Amino acid sequence: MDFSKHQWWDFTLGWKSTLNNLRLIIQPYIFWNLIKPWLIVFINPKLQLGFQKLIEIMNQFQGYITVDSG
């Protein structure tokens, strides 16, 4: 999965761009937890399946650590 295809992906180096990209990756999980209580009131199985699929895709993200040798 190429997460960098997201229109808000930031390719610059630095902690701010890394933080922004991490936010994009965890956002579906956060939104799912915000909307989940409402799905008890307004049942929508297709929306639930869509969120679960999106979270499965985002869970495939492999984190990286860069080591600065300077």
C-alpha cells in the first residue's frame, strides 16, 4: 500500500512532516472510535465494514526509523 498517494502526504524531511504523515495514518482509527457509539443508534453495516477495511489497510503501514550519523 502506497500511503504517499494521499493528497496531504508531506515528502519533506523533518519531525513536522513525519508527525503529519503519522496523523494521516492513525486518523481512520480515531474517527472510527468517535463514530462507533453512534453506530449503535444509527445502524449502518456498510459504513462499519468500510471503516474496518480502511483500518485493516492502515494497519499494514510499516514504520521507519532514520538514524542520523552526523
